[in-house]
Amino acid sequence: MMTDIEIARSTELVKIKELARNYGMPEDYVTHYGRHMAKVDISLIDEERVKNSNLILVTAITPTKAGIGKTTVSVGLALGMNKIGKKTIVALREPSLGPCFGMKGGAAGGGYAQVLPMEKINLHFTGDFHAITSANNMISALLDNYIYQNRDNGFGLKEILWRRVLDVNDRSLRYIVTGLGPKTNGITQESGFDITPASEIMAILCLAKDEDDLRHRIENILLGFTYDNKPFTVKDLGVAGAITVLLKDALSPNLVQTTENTPAFVHGGPFANIAHGCNSILATKLAMTFGEYAITEAGFGADLGAEKFLDIKCRKAGIAPKLTVLVVTARALKMHGGVAQDGVGAPNLEALKKGIANMDKHLDNLASFGQSVVVAFNRYGDDVAEEIEYVRAHCEERGVGFAVNNAFTEGGAGAMELAELVVKTIAEKPSKAISYAYADEDDVKTKVCSVACKLYGANLVTFSPTAKKKLAMIEKLGYTHFPICIAKTQYSFSTNPKAINVPKDFEFQVQDIVVNAGAEMIVVISGEIMRMPGLPKNPQALNIDIVDGQIEGLS
């Protein structure tokens, strides 16, 4: 079989203006970035059409380090839906350069279920990530300069909360010292970098409703505290307009296409383990405006991405999925059954039976939100029929729909079984109104305990002294009504990445709390999770090259 990049190059793309026209998007509202990429004006969002569209969420069980193939299933389902005559658009997150050159490689789907042009999407795309990085670091530079220029007037911040960002996995930048050298180099102080997907600017872009809301949220970003304990924000700095200018073009969602010329909005790129893990509200609403069905995904397992999609994105956007698709692989089930990573491709029914408890836990959690769920078995070439049929029978016993997804090797034709199941389930058993994991009026501690105990399975939640101070600060500032965004390992329900399957009665440790006053959410940092990842021993960058003018190694 051809590689992902060979399949991508063999696909004949339609001009983006024709794609937009075919789905009813007026050409005057589509800004071209070459022949096959564009940005679409958010004024085209029609809230009445949004209400009448069928939103489908794609999430997954707890993944292996190689992932589950959630993007491939999302794209494949959109292809399958269009194959059976349903006007469907997919809305995805933009890939980050960190994992592209780090562990996972590209993030534009795979095989015959990709979004294209994959090389551009995986690399610099339309410049959104660069705009977010620049906006974030412009705030850092302007804040440092403000302190430097006004220090002789008695101004200073006793605590600076704002950190720089870079879309590169670089562990050496997690904690740094700036301003070393002569006085003209600024004020010597501790600082640090997060990866761009963890930036509050990224969250703001993904949650903003329009340009005015974007600016309002930027103004509210909490930068630190003065020596008399007063909060200092971007509004106090006086630069919200300048930062909004940097983000003006990035606010418009990006339109591309799939391997079968289905429209795809690819916009925003927060990670679900360290941020809220969903594409932008604006992209999702554009997909819902122009598609009878709109498919979107949430990052990593349902304990992370789906919970945040429902508790944060849906709560803020006033949208709700008619159905959730839970992606499962035999490899992940066998890993949760105790098989080492290098052995999950071999048949092992007994391990799969043990690991299926992880799937059941995610199904139970999604049901607690009122979601109607179907299971998509994402098939690999070495999967055996006996194991697939066991999962099918198990789902049937639970009363949960099941379909095999073969979109990776067959494109839309390989996802028609899943598409038919999705349409049938939405028609006969759509999801109920969302039952959130916590109420807006709950305090932050109660919210954390609700998610950690009810959804993760913890029996004890502990807060470090630093976290306790932040809880008091949040109460004082009046931010308790914000939803929470738990940052934790993606490899376990717990804070221990080695605690696979369904750990029970564990302690859930909260190490720190970050207030995202502009994004209007509270980031709860748990366990040893890092908001700036490091590179593995053999990063994907070793495989990326240009050969005879063609990019190789992006997959």
C-alpha cells in the first residue's frame, strides 16, 4: 500500500473556490491561500442552520502512545456519510509542529482518509499557529518593557503569571531566566515556555464568538499581581487592540478538503491533555451551517477531550452533539489488557477481554452526560476476525451500536457501515440534553472532585499548598463560575501514566492551578504533566527530509 504522503499526492484536488461554491459558500466570503486552501468569513455562520444541523462528536478510549486513529475515523466517517448521500462536513484541529517533528508525526488523518494538502496542513498551513505564538510572545515583550520602563516610577509586579510559548517540543525552555547581562537587557527574572497549543491565546481563539469577543477576552487575560495585590491584565497594559490585530486573520476558520473532496474546516489546535483539546467554535458552527451533518473530534481519550468538549465548548457555544462515536482499536484494548506496546499487534483475545473494561468505563462516562454512543472499531491490517467479533458481541450485549471502520484502506467505502449506523442512531436514539459533570455555580474544588471521582475513578483528591493558594485567589477574584480544564496524562484515567485500563480508588493530585481569565476557564494541573513536552530519543524529525524536491517523512 502507498504511504500517506503518496496517497495525498495521488489525489486530484478541486479548486477551493469550487469546493466552497458546491457547498453554498459565497465566493466573496472566501479568502484564498493558494488554489487549495482558504479562510472563510465567520459572518456566514447561520445560527438557525446550526440549530438544525446534526453534530457528531468523535472521541476515543484511552490511547496507546501511537494514538487510536481518531482523526482518520473522523475524516473517514465524513467520507462515508457523503457516500450514502448525506451532506457532511468535518471540523478538525490544526496539527502542531511539536508532535509532527516529535513522536506522532503528522495529524491530518491517514491512508485514504486524510485532509489535504497534508504537507501544508502539517507544516505552516495558513499561519494560525505563528499568529498565536506571536500574539502570546508580544504580550510577554510588552509586559517586560512596561515593567522596565516604569520601574523608576515605583511600578512592579510581585508575581508574573504569563509565560512565553513556542510550537516546538523543547524541554530546556520549561524554566528559564531572562534579562541577564547589563541593565539595558531588562530585568532579571524567572520565566518559562509552554508549547503553543497550551497558550491561553489558543484557547481564546477557539472559544471566541467573534472579533469583539476575541478582543474582550484578550483584555481580560490575567498577567500577574502588583505589590498591593491588585490583578494586572492586558487591558491595564493597554495593548488589547494590538494583539487583536495580530489575530485578526487567524480568527477565520480554514477550509480544505479530504481525499474524496469533502469540505473540511481545520482550525485551532489545543491539546486535550494540557488544554481543552477542541477545534474552534467558529469552525464547528460553519460546518453546522453548511452541512446537514457536522463531524468534529476532541483530543485523546474521552476522559480528556470529550469531557472538555461537553463541559467547556458545548456549555460556552450553546451546541450539543446528537451522537458520540467512541473509537476503539484492538491494539489499545490489548495494551489495557497488559500487553507490552511492541506486542499489541499479535492476536491475544484474553488480553483484549481484560482491556475491554477501559472501553466500558468510557461508555459509562459518556452515558452520564446523556450521550447516545456508537463504537467505531478502527481496523488495522493485522487485526483478526475473532477479536473484532468479540468486541461487536460485547457492544451488542450493552445495547451499543458497533461498526468496523476501514476508511484507512478503502476511503469512504470503508466507512459506509459506520455512516449508516450513525444516521440510523441519530434518527432513532439521539443524545439527550447534556448533563454536565458539574454546575457553573459549584466552586473549583467541587468541580475538580466531580470530574476526578465520578469520571476518572479517584477516591481522594489532594491539593498542593500552591494549588490551595490559587483556590483562595480564584474565590477572591470571582472566577469560581468558570469551567475547569484538567491537565493530566492522556495514558490513564489517573495521574499515573502507567496505571492502564481502569485504575480504581486512587489519589488524584492537583499540583497547580492556572487562571485563564480571558479564555474563561480554570486549568487544573495534575500529577507530573508538563505544558512543554520534550522530544523522544528518536524524534520523527529524523525521518523528515526533502528528496528530489518532495517532502518525505510526514505521516
